[in-house]
Amino acid sequence: MSTNVESWGDVASLGAIYPFPGIEGILVIVGVLVWIIWHIWQIRSENDEYDRALNHYREVGLDKALDHRGTYDAMVEK
């Protein structure tokens, strides 16, 4: 890969020597939007999981759902 720079003597006059200069702002905006969308998706996904667990606990009873001895498989569908 070449930078097409003949001499490094006058570095101040060189512009950006990396690919796609000028789109940093757009990339920041895209990154922030992806980050926010991911958080919204994650919150909805966790809330759905918590709701399913609550419904399951209500169906089988909390004692059976939290049985630590392993005598009852609480997450088996009926």
C-alpha cells in the first residue's frame, strides 16, 4: 500500500493520508445511532425475558420454580 507521498519534508502541507477523510462526523453519528438502537433492543429483549419468567413463576409457583435441589425442572413446558 502506498501513500503517494514523495517526501516527508513538508509534513504541515500534507492533508489526510488515511482512507475516506471527511466522513468522521457521519461515522460518529452512525455509531451513536447504532448504540442507541442496540440499547433499545436490549431493554425490550430483557423485559420480554423477565415477563416470561414472571408468568412461569406464577404458573408453577415460586417454590417449584426456585427449587435448588433439582427435583423439579422449572423451565420445562407443560
